[in-house]
Amino acid sequence: MQKPIEVSQLNMVFGGMAMKILPPYDIIPDEFKTSKNVWHELINHWFYKGLSREQFPTPKPDIELGLALANIQACLVCREPKHEHKIAGAAFLADLWFEKPAN
């Protein structure tokens, strides 16, 4: 399983690491490329409206919450790749790093 990598505060504000964090678009399962996926919905909400602490997903046992959130944030603010790749890739990573939401 791909794990979160170290990112700086600058990466979280200005991006620049997305292509090192995200998997290639063609290997992201199709289920993460549609808004019908719970992770796609969460990441899309995060991108457009942000997340409050109450909306943070629960990390899987071997994943550090802060690092995983920082990785996704760094991807979402990056100018590349295309929006579809960012959202689908971040949704796929969320599925790998976080427990499924209750709802």
C-alpha cells in the first residue's frame, strides 16, 4: 500500500508534490472517478468548501492522520495534474489511508 510522504507547509499552500503523491490516472480504479463514490464526494467537498475537524476521516491503524491530510491537501492545491486526476487520485488515497465513513 502506498503510504503518505513528508510534505512541507509550502507544499500544503502552493502545491508542487501532487505528481509524487498521486498514482497515475490510468491505474486509479474507475469507482474513484465518479461522484457516486463516498471518497470522491468527500474530496470534492474538501476541494470546494474545505473540511472542518469534525469531517476529518479516521485514519487506518498504520496511517498518521496529520501526514495523510497534509498529502491530500498538497495534491488539492497543486496546479497539476488536471482536476479529474487530483480528485480521483485523492479519493483513491483516502480509501487506502482512512476507515470508511459511517454514513
